[in-house]
Amino acid sequence: MMKLLVIVVSLFFTFATSQHCPLPTIAEIESALPPLLVESDGSQSYSPNVTEGSVQYVCQAQGDTINTYEAIALIATFTPNPGEPEQTRIFDMECSSGTWTGRTGSLDPPPASVVGVPPKTNCYRCREGFGGDTRCRACDSACNTGLERCTGSGSGDCCLVFLPNGDCSDDCSSFGVDYAASEDTDYKCICNLTCALGHSPNSNCTECIFNDICDISNPCLNGGECTSFSGMNNYTCNCTGTGYHGMNCSDITYSTSSIQGMPQPSSVTSTRPTSSSSVVSTTTRIMTSFPTRPSSIFSPSPSFSPSPCRADNCGECEPDSVCCVQCNDGYKIDQDGCSCAISDGPFDATLIIVIIAIVIGLLLLLIIGGIIAFTVYSYATKGKRKTFPLKEKIGWQKKPQIV
Ligand SMILES: *[C@@H]1O[C@H](CO)[C@@H](O)[C@H](O)[C@H]1NC(C)=O
Ligand SMILES: *[C@@H]1O[C@H](CO)[C@@H](O)[C@H](O)[C@H]1NC(C)=O
Ligand SMILES: *[C@@H]1O[C@H](CO)[C@@H](O)[C@H](O)[C@H]1NC(C)=O
Ligand SMILES: *[C@@H]1O[C@H](CO)[C@@H](O)[C@H](O)[C@H]1NC(C)=O
Ligand SMILES: *[C@@H]1O[C@H](CO)[C@@H](O)[C@H](O)[C@H]1NC(C)=O
Ligand SMILES: *[C@@H]1O[C@H](CO)[C@@H](O)[C@H](O)[C@H]1NC(C)=O
């Protein structure tokens, strides 16, 4: 495996260095500048510092593969030596055996007509004087479709699209009938096979295959049994006997009864059809990614929890099951129908109803008591009240003070 990687990596580097260059880094531009400065400004030593973000490409002559170039013309702002004033110049760089070098004699003040203009990419050479200020010798008009690039070796060597391996091509069909490129795909040939829902192109882009989520990314954890259905991400997990529950068998269930019935992964067999291209509505496969389980968690230990079953906060489990039927006070059966979740807190509906009932009861008692007291009082003072004028009543009330 390691050997293969080394071979692949070294092949990649051999390939890369024998070919054209990706756009230069700031450091590469800085190291290309001194010979140009020496020729244009005299024989001194230079340690130029290119201002970050000042680089503008004027001409880009496409290399043999995608995002590589064999020549560029660029405008950059730099200080020739630390402390010296900045200058902005246009110059050419050329890629040779994977290394950028400056083209001497090309260090000039940039013509106003190219400053701030998007780079020309339909060039097979970048030189002063080609096509005026653009510094670009353009490809033949036959190339001026697609990416508008030539490969750099000649004006008629067109690069209209890039094959999946990065090579230039004039169409995608050489790679496969269902490959296509467009401006949207950055002129890269990509698989354009249209597949029905739940299906996707195979690695060859020759046919559509069913996306078996159980195959691609088994979502059932802890040894749960994955069953996929046609349709995007349509699956179920059978967590029976895993000691876990939930949609993906990810929630741990503490129970003694489930452990004894747990199937051993070695006895598990695949029932999944072998043909990957056949459109199957249901495939079943038992995943064996968790061959062993931490037995300490599951060892039946009566001291583990005082409750009859070991689901947290559970008072009573279903017989022979890990599922709780009766949770302890303050807990209720969770959405999974198995474990206990904290209940909604002190202000649940029943409590509010009880409070309202008590308040209404108290109000009724007060009203009835008031009616009784009033009736008794009016019976006791009957006759007197009717004959007493207001003044006399006041006088009667003041009597004790006079006495
Ligand atoms: C280039 O200039 C920046 C700030 O202008 C400075 O931080 C950096 O060290 C300089 N780099 C070199 C190689 O002198
Ligand atoms: C890809 O296929 C779709 C549908 O078949 C089509 O409309 C589209 O133009 C194709 N894309 C390219 C770049 O050819
Ligand atoms: C790719 O296509 C070739 C024939 O065109 C076929 O033999 C091969 O099995 C295909 N590979 C895959 C992964 O489908
Ligand atoms: C998942 O598959 C089942 C069984 O084939 C089907 O009834 C259900 O509608 C599918 N669900 C989705 C979201 O595709
Ligand atoms: C889950 O698997 C068990 C055996 O491991 C089986 O008895 C049960 O019927 C399965 N449940 C479903 C819903 O397929
Ligand atoms: C189950 O796994 C899928 C895929 O990993 C994930 O998208 C989903 O949110 C998970 N569901 C739960 C309830 O954990």
C-alpha cells in the first residue's frame, strides 16, 4: 500500500515537473525578478518584495493540462530592495520543466490600456508586441470557442475542453459518450448521465446504479441490521439484540434481557443480492463492523440499578423487553417508546387544571357562605330595618358612645 502510494506520488511529480506550471506564487515571482532588474537597472544585487495582492495577469498561455500555463505576462508592484520605493511593472514569465523564470528585457511600465483588464486566455504566446498592448498572440479563430485556449505549441492547437484526467481535448466523446462539458463545468468533461431518483452513475459513467445507502455509508451503528429501500436515504435499522435503540441504533439501552438474545456477528449471513446494477426495491444486509461489544456494560449485574430494568429512570419494563412501560416520577416515555425522558416540568396540564379547580371551588364556597350569612342576617333584623328611618338608624348606632 505504502509502496503504491510512493510510486503514485513520484509518478505525479515526474509528470508535473515535465509539464507546464500552475500560476506562480509570490515567492516565485520575487525570484524571477532580479535578472530582469539587473538587465534593466544596472548590475546590482536585488532582493525584491512583491506587494501582496498587486499581481494582475495580462496574458495566460495555456499549458498541456488544466490550470497549467507555459507562459504568462503580468503586472506587479514591488520594492527592488527593502526600503526602496515601490514600482509597478509589466513583465513576462515562462515555464520550463516546471520552473518559472523571468523573460529578460520585458520589464516595462504597464501601458494604461491593460491595467485592470481581465486576462487574455486565448493566447499561445505572451510576448511584448503581439496583438498590441495585450501581449497575447491569440489562437486561430477555430479555437475561439469553449475555453478559448490553445495548448501553447501552435496557434491552431486548440484546447476546447479538459478531459477528466486534466488533458486538453477538442471534445469529450473520446472519454465516454455520456461525458459533457460546458461553461458551468469550467470546460471540464464530467459525467452527464441522468439517472432516476435514488440512482447515480457508476464510476464508468456507463450506467445508473441503485444508491444502496447500506453499502455507501452504513448508517446503522453498533451492529444494527440495515435495510435499504428505493428512494434517497430510505433505510431502516433493526436494532434487535444490539443493546441499542433509535433510528440508527445509536442510543444505548441498559437491559439484562436483551443481552442473552444478542446474535453473534459470526453467525450473520448476507442476504443481499450480488448484482449491483439491478434495481432492487429492498436489499437487506447485516453489517458486521462491530464484531465485539464491551461486555462489561452488558454483564447482568443486579447491583447495577435497583429498578427492575436498567433503562434510566424506568420503574417497570415490558416483560422480556428493554422497553419501559412505566417511568419514575417526573419522567415520561420518550418518543422512541422505549426509554424515559424528563417530563415537561411542574407546569404540566394536569397541575394547571387542579389549580383552576381549587380556585373555582374556593370561589363557590365564598359565594354560598355569603348568601347564607346574608339570609340569616336579614331574617334576624327583619321588621326593625323596615321601620327605621336613616336618622334613627344613625342614632341607634351612636348609642353606645352616649352611654
Ligand atoms: C515584504 O514586505 C512586507 C511588508 O511590506 C514585510 O512584512 C516582509 O517581511 C517583506 N518580505 C521580504 C522577503 O522582505
Ligand atoms: C447534460 O444532460 C442534460 C440532460 O440530458 C442536458 O440538458 C445538458 O445539456 C447536458 N449538459 C451538457 C454540458 O451537455
Ligand atoms: C466500465 O466499463 C467497462 C466496459 O465499458 C466494464 O467492463 C467495466 O466493468 C465497467 N466498470 C465499472 C466499475 O462499472
Ligand atoms: C421508503 O421505502 C418504503 C418501502 O418501499 C416506501 O413505502 C416509502 O415511501 C419510502 N420513503 C421514501 C421517503 O422514499
Ligand atoms: C429484527 O431482527 C430480528 C432478529 O434479529 C427479527 O426477529 C425481527 O423480526 C426483525 N425486525 C424487523 C422489523 O425486521
Ligand atoms: C441517523 O444517521 C443518519 C446518517 O448518518 C443521520 O443523517 C441521521 O440524522 C441520524 N439520525 C439519528 C436520529 O441519529
